[in-house]
Amino acid sequence: MVTVLFQATVEATGKTTTGIPVPQEIVTGLGAGKRPPVRVTLNGYTYRTPLGVMGGRTLISVSAAIRQAASVAAGDQLPVTIELDTDPR
């Protein structure tokens, strides 16, 4: 299973939405297309989500519930771990 650790900033993507940009080389390295299912870990909190594409950029969605559970906010810079999620949904 492919696991990647990188530094990123949680960005405001709308009035109440946030996302984390994923560099294209990381998306390509996962080897599962443009919107692969992944497991994301932020501050020790892990959740499952597909990568999304918005405005030509690949993003990890970070909902309000996830921001609260992971104790993160827009503007925070933090280490992000993603791994390809091959478990059945």
C-alpha cells in the first residue's frame, strides 16, 4: 500500500468549506487515477475520503466535523499522511 507524508496548509475553499491541496506528483504516485479513495491522517485523526478536483487542483476535503475532530482550522500548516484506501466501501 502506498503511503505519503507531506506538509500542507488547510485552505478555505468557500465560505465554510476547507481543503488541503495535494501536489500532482503525489496523486500520480498513488497510481489510482485522479480521484482515488484515500485514508487521510491529520493530527492523529484518520478518515476515509476520495481526493477531489476543484478549479483544476486536487484537494482533500476537510469538513467542519473533521476540522473539529482533528483540531485544525483554515490557515493551519501541518503534516498530512495519505494512503491509498483499497478496503471495500
